[in-house]
Amino acid sequence: MSIVGNTGYRVLIYSHDTFGLGHLRRCRTIAHALVSRRDDVSVLILSGSPIIGSFEFRSRVDFVRIPGVIKLSNGEYTSLNLNIDVDQILAMRESIIQHTADVFNPDIFIVDKEPLGLRGEVESTLKMLRHRRTRLVMGLRDVMDDPVNLREEWDRKQCVPALADLYDEIWVYGLQEICNPLEGIDLPEGVEDKMAYTGYLPRTATRRPTPEHGALGLEEPYYLVTTGGGGDGINLVDWVISAYETDPTIAVPSLVVLGPFMPPAEQKAFMERAEKIDKLSVITFDANVEMLMDRSAGVIAMGGYNTFCEILSFDKPAVIVPRTVPRLEQYVRASAAEKLGLVKMLTERGGRDPRKMADALHGLINQPKPSHVTVPNLMGGLDRVGDLVDRWLPPQMAAE
């Protein structure tokens, strides 16, 4: 390997983060696990998230913030904050990524979700590092999308040849019994042999304490309503608030976390509605949402990857209301989890009847916890990732 001696090993993680919090939080979880397991490893995260600075990072974990972009409804990208052409933004991002990788000179490079990065911005870096014999890893969540949609998207982006030609391994942060993220894709010979299912990535609630939820007007027990980043969580929040407005007999109060990317006008409207209901408290964002979930009596959420991992980690009864646009990812995950008995799923088929959500809230307090179902290796993801890394990074000899 390229880095030896007191400098230790180096792991670089790329997270394109055009929207939401999911990619960043998954990469951060892996980074923290690696430095906790090994004192000879440092991790650098490349991220386009505009709020990466709101999160705490452990010693030997740091980040490089690349200019942010957002995806428009027509599928095109635009700059998040800078008033310059999107092609210039993408050129800047590609240059920063390659230069960072060149100087950091990682032993392992983990790319999250997008095999070639946003608009191919990681391809040149992958080729450079492959020439240096850096270990290249494609990291995939358990569910990508409906197989038909994913096949069309990856054909358009020419992702499949990258899996065959550039990557050493493909790590799937889930279980094959729940979902094969590449189902329906015609994979070249040898690609499936590169796939390693790790299990889900467990979460902990041991970081700095958050303000007591009692200060928000809540007493235990309470439900946590979380939308992740919140940019697509408007329907869920509206449905929950409507249930409390319609049925004052719901016994358990709820703490609603809107998410930092929910439009300000909707945030304001929800807060005004919630002020009229004693059993509702609303906050915009908490970087330590794990603490809030750990103390909750149950969870109502959209069912993104990180939220699902937290529900399982903290063993919380949960009602999942998956989005179906622009991807079916959350629906596919929630459907599989409900069949196993891990969660309950509520869909918007037939509209968002407040009484339907109220019934779910009434029943959640007595709903079985995920732990009543035994699924082997369900939450072994971080240990398995550590084992996979250890194969490539042998313990270093102490300097004499």
C-alpha cells in the first residue's frame, strides 16, 4: 500500500449529495466506525451537502465540501448557491475531487451510490487511483429503485461498464434476503462475484446530548415524526398533523422534525398549525436525531435508508409512509420489511385520510418491536465493512 509508517492508512469516501441527508449520514457512519475500530486509519469525506458543517466528526475524520448542486424537476442540475453555469460548477467539482484524491492518495476509495459520480465527475479520479492500485469500492444501499427504472437510468449513465472495469468490489449495505439492488440489470460476467452483502449499518445514540424533549413541551412517551432532509416530507407531516386535528383522543404526543430542506413557507405553516395542538411539538432540524429516536416510543417516517437503520438499531415500532416519486426505493424497502414483520407500512393510495393515520397512531404504542422477528446478520453491516477493510489494510508494525 502507498501509505505506511506513522501516517497510517487513508480512506477516501465520495458522497455526491445533491439532495437530502441520506448519503452524507451513511458515509459519516462508515467513517466513524472505521476510525473507532482502527487507530491507524484516517478518513476524508468528499461531499456536496450544504449542511455537512452542522455535523460533528470524530478524530481522524474530516471532510472536503465541494460546490453544491440541486436537481430540478426536469432532471437537469443547477448550482445550489453560486450564480454560475452548471457546467462550470461540475467542472469545479470534478477538479476538486481529483486534486483532493491526488494529494490525499488514499489506500481505499469508497464511492457512494453513483458508480461514476454526478454526471461522471468521479470517472477521471477512479482511473487515476486505479493506476496507483488503490482499492476501489462501490457502496450501494439495500434498494436503489424499481428494477425497470434503475436499468434505464444506469444504461443512460453507462454505469454497468464501470462496475466491471473500474471497481474491485461492490459492498451492499443490506441483506440479499430483503433486496438485491442490482436485480433486473444485465451484469457482465464477474460483476456479481464482486458483490458483498454486509447487512444494515447500525446506529448509536452516544454523541453529545440534545436539549431535553421536555423543553419542547413533550413528556414521555412520545412519537418521533421524521422526514429526513424534509425536501419531500410535506405530505407526511401534513397527514400526521391532520390526524391530531381530526382526532383529539390520540393519547401519545408527537415530536415532528421537519428537516432542513423543507421549504420555509411550508415549515412556517406547519408550525402555526401545530401551535394549536397541545400534543404536537415541531422543530426544523437536529443533527443528533438518533438521540430523539432512542428516547421515543415509536416512529412515523418515510423510510429512507438511514431512518430504517435507526429504527432497527433502536428497536422502535414504526409506521413507514414511503414516497413513490421520483424513486420507488422507499416503497420497495418498506414492503419487504413489512412482509418480514419489522415495520408497518401506510400508503397514500386513496388519499391521506386523517382517520387512517389516527388509527396508525393509536396502534403504534402497542405494535411489536422489530426485535420480535429474528433475521440473521440483520445489523452486522459495520462489523462486516471493518472486516472487508482489514483484508486490504494489514495492521502496521510499530516504528522502532
